[in-house]
Amino acid sequence: MSKRTLDAPVAPAIWPSLMAGETPLQAVTCYSPADQTEKTGCYEWANSVHVDAAVTKATASFTSWKNMPLPQRSRLVSQWLETIEGSAEQLAAQITQQQGKPLREANAEIGKSLREARMMIAFAANHGGYELPSSHAEQRNLCLRRPLGAIAAICPWNFPVMTPLRKVVPALLVGNTALLKPSEYTPAAALTLVKLADGILPDGVLQYVCGGADVAAQLVAHHNIKAVAFTGSVTTGQKIAAVAGANLTPVSLELGGKNAAILDRDCDLPAVLEQVFAAALQCAGQRCTAISRLIVHESHRDRVIELAKTYFAKLIAGDGRIERTSLGPITTAGQLKAIEGIVERAVSAGAELLLGGKRFAPDASSNGLFFQPTLLGCSNLQNPAVQEEVFGPVLTLETFNSPEEAIEKLNATKFGLTAALFSNDRHVQDLVQSQAEVGMLHINHGTTPDDNMPFIGTKNSGLGTGSVGRSSLDFFTREQSIYQR
């Protein structure tokens, strides 16, 4: 791998470009998280004029797009997905260069994104109205689904292709137009996605809008934005919901997680931990579905520490473009600082530092943002490492004596995204299935969701319908009752 600094022209604030020649408010340079001296691009940030122009264009394009027959819309979206698949190598390189994950993880992200998107095309073919009995012989009662208008998709930096497609594809299929605002830290892949739609999707149907929190706020508050789909932190999600509420704009919020894996007395510990540690450390733990808590039967504690030490030692940290890399960097300096801070507070509050716990500099990436895989022993459920989303390669180790105690610990946080249970006891399986306060539960199965299943959280992990699955199409439409004589 050779280091490459991008000296390309500054990327536009919006795409397709609407206001050539206008001086942007600011242009921001992005740097590789694996090497903070390497530029990965320079991006204009939209101002309020840009945002308003983009929303106006999306609104103007809505009528013709919604009136296009669904089979035709689906064919155009399918063609767009084919161009994305043909550009997978470029997109994977952009993901790795700006987000940091190893190339094989970036390629896996693109593959899963496309499978989910194509599943949504199949769901859309069967989504729509239905007829109910009428109390009058000469009358028909119809319940139909109508698109909303221009929607805003506000996306985080950890999955630069998957999250945009999860929001944009279902919105477009049911007849909405979309404005995609990616994270300011990883805009390259999103810009490529939208550029790949040029010449396939009609003008104004899909636009890219670049910027930070102020641009997101302008989109959410805009009176012509008819729905907001957001993935990110609980705090930001709460702000978005409050601003959108002023316009009665519906929101879909995919928020954080504090996901636990319960390891029962009878599980095959080495085999199970291979799955659990992979789920914890992919993307350097920067996933809302990352396993961040191990709740293990007390008889397993010492063996878990031993196996964690062996697994962590095998990981090779470095630039994700190097084939042997199995642990990438933390994406931003701010996130690295936050991880350091929560580990320090956890130890100060009584957690036992069992493994890792510090930032470090791999030989091959001495200027990168890296944090050691970390295991913290926690007996206090109020410890910050148990209660707060770390979003890094940090696991807590907690023990239990009975299934009831395990469930109590599982449910003892404000989050409710996903969880895993490894047990061969059918009674324990049924008990956890009925009592776990999570949107997604995996029993004797790793935490990777299927491409056709709803991706959804409860409690502080989400609001509204899930992304992926049939219900996501419902979010981007409104129901209409029609009485026809």
C-alpha cells in the first residue's frame, strides 16, 4: 500500500450542483484516521442558501417522481444499485480511507447494503393499499399509502454506504425525493453514491448536501422537509425530534446501544467467544450493534479473561488498506478522547482494568488514532462503562448466578437495541426471549441481522419504525382512507 494524499479540487457543497460560483461558508479538509497527516479530501459545506435551494429542487421534483409507476421507479433504483455494485472497489477504498475500517469490512458493508436494498425493492412490490368491507353495498372502502414529499436522511460516519442506502432506497421506492447529508468526517462515499445516480434517477430526486450540525439543523427545521430519518447519538436524536416537532415532521431515529451477550453455564465458550469478540471489535467497536457487555455465568469468568487475552493478542492494528490489518483506527480524534475518558471514569468508579485501556501507536500507523482492545471487570451496574455507550473496542465483564439475574443485568440500561444469548437450556431461551428489553435478540447466533429483518431498537435505542424490512416503507408514507361510491 502506498500513501496517497488527495489534491483533487474541493468537492461541492451540494450535488448535483445548483449554485456554481457562489463562495461557500467554509471548506473542510478530511484526514485519514490511520494517518492524521494524510489528507483524504476537501469539502465545501453548504450554507442556508444552499440548503433552501436543494430542498426547493427536491420539492419541485416530487410530483413527477411520485406519479411515476412503481415498477418504473423500482427499475431506476435497481439500475442505480447496479452502478453502485460496479463501483464497489472505489467505494470500499473511500470508506477505509475516511472511516478507517479494514478493506474487507468495507467490502462486506457494501455487499450487505446492496442485499438489503434489493430486498426493499421486493418489499415495495407488495407495499400499498388494501380494501376493507363497506357498510354500504354500493361503496368501496380503500386504505392507500401515499408518499410524503422531500425527506432528509442524516447519516453517521461509521457506515458511510450502508446507512444512506437504508434510508434513501425505501424513501425513493415509495415515491419520495431525498436529501442525503452524510457525516462531515466521511462524505466521500455519500458523494459518490449520489454521483452514480446521475443520468439514472431524474434530476432533483436524490441530492447530496454536505456540512456539519448546522446544516443538519437547517434541514430538520425546513418546512418543506416532510420526514427525517436519522442515525446517531441519543442526545442528537433528542434535539432532532424536538426541532422536527415544531413542524409536526415525523422522525425515524436509530440511536445508540449497550448490547450484551449472555453466556450461560452450558455454552461452548471458545466457539461462542470467537463470535462475540468479532461482534465487539469489528469497526473497532464503532457500531451501534457492537457487543459491549459480556454477562457470563460466574463459572466462566477466569476462562473468559484467558480467552480474551489470546484473542486480543492476535489482532493486528493498522491502516485498513494493509491486507493483514484486523483492527482499524478510531475514526475521529474526538471519539478517541471520549473512549479514553469513559475508561478512566469507569476505573475511577471501581471497574477492574483486566486488559488494554489505553491509546497506542502501531508501528505501521504511528500517526493514527488507535485504542487498545479493552476488557473491564464490572460488578456495579451503575458503572459508566456499563451504562454509557462507549463506541470503541471496550467490553465489560459481568457475572451472574441465575437466569433471572442475567436478565436483570441485561435490562439495566436505558438502551434496548440488540442482545445475544448463548444457552442450550430451552427454559432459559424462553425466559430471555420473553423478558429481554431489546429490539433484536439473537439466540445461539451472532448479532449480524439478516437482510430482510427489521433493524429496530427500543427504549433509548430508537424511535419510529425500524430501518430495513417492510415497516420502513410505512414510515416514508402516510395512510389515506378512501370511500368510493
